[in-house]
Amino acid sequence: MWSAEPGIELEGWQATLIRAATESILITDKFGLSAAYPGFKAALTSQARNIISPPGTDDDDETREMRYALVDPIVGTFRYHIVATVDDGKQLSGYVCAQQSGTADTGSDGKYVRHLLKPGGGLPVPLQRLSETPLAPSLTLEADATGNPRGLSDTSEWSAPTEDVFTGWQVQFETSFNDPFEENLDELYGKCAAWENAVYPGIPSTISERIIEDSPPETLPSYPGW
């Protein structure tokens, strides 16, 4: 589930790129690069690919299915908040706060294991233009039978783009890039902390707390969806 600071349009093309890259990074970490969104693998620089999916760990379809089978089902809600975007004409950068305290692993005993933590910061997500006039994503949210945008269904299942939104862009991830946020990190940390306190008040601020619960955490709608 996504939110953003005032003035940042979550369904605009800039936030769409940032959301797609951020979610693809999460998916790669959990299930492997081949499970990421269309075009993400090709959009990574070789250096970024070696960081996000070290050599020898990339999956073919068979390995991917094995990984799915081995990973405990994840329930609940991943939450992200865009606090800043910068577009200098060559590079689009977003600064994203991330919270996974609203998710849990499903144990073999049917219990739900949560790890509560306020990271206190965020992740810079830089994308480099490959040409002077790259294609910007043109995704629109189609209405379903109830009139709600797809991704906001009552089942609250994960929604994902079905087309390549990375055309004309290169995802740099944690490689060499111009970091427009470096001089304002204290301000950005403060915005992340304020957002975290609003969505998850009362959880630890410095260390992770592991708790086991009988019921799963709430699964919120996949806003704004794809």
C-alpha cells in the first residue's frame, strides 16, 4: 500500500516508475529476479543486477517455483511512502520510506510471526534516462465490475502491472549515481519517522521485536494498484 507527501501524485508517471522499481526490488529479494515486474530485469545495470541478484542466485522458472514452495507464505500489508522526487532531466530519483511491520510469515504451526521495526530512514530509488525522450509509463487504472479501480478489490490481493513500465529507463539501484537527497537526509529521515509514527505508533524505534500471533495482520487494499 502506497502513500506520498502532499504534491506527489501516486498515479503520475514519475511515481509509477518509482513504485514499480521499489516493488520489483522487494519481489526479487523474496522470490528472485525472474519474478519481478515486466522489464525490470532488462532495465537493471549489470552492476545493479549483481547487487540485487548476486551471480549464481538468479532463477530459471524451475528454481523460481522451488523458491516459492520453500518461502513461508507472507500475509498482511507492505507499506511504502514517497517523501520526495527529483527529476533533473537525466535522472529521476525518488526517496521511499518502507515499512514491513504490518506483514507476517505464516509458520508451519499456523501461527503468524511478525518483526516490528521502525527503520528510521528510507531508500533512494534512482532511474537513468536512456534517451532524451524516453517513454513514460502510460498505465491507467481500469474499473472492475464494481466500479472500483483494479487493485482495490475486496480480496485485497497483490496487484501488478502487466506491461513493461521501464521502457526508456535504466534502474541504477545502489550503484554509482547522482544522489540528490544526500544533503537533506535529516529532513527526509524526519518525514519517514513522522509517517511511521502515524501508521504504526507504539512499535520499537531502534531494535526489532519478534512477536507470534494467532491472527494475521490486516491486509489493506493494494492502493493505488496498477
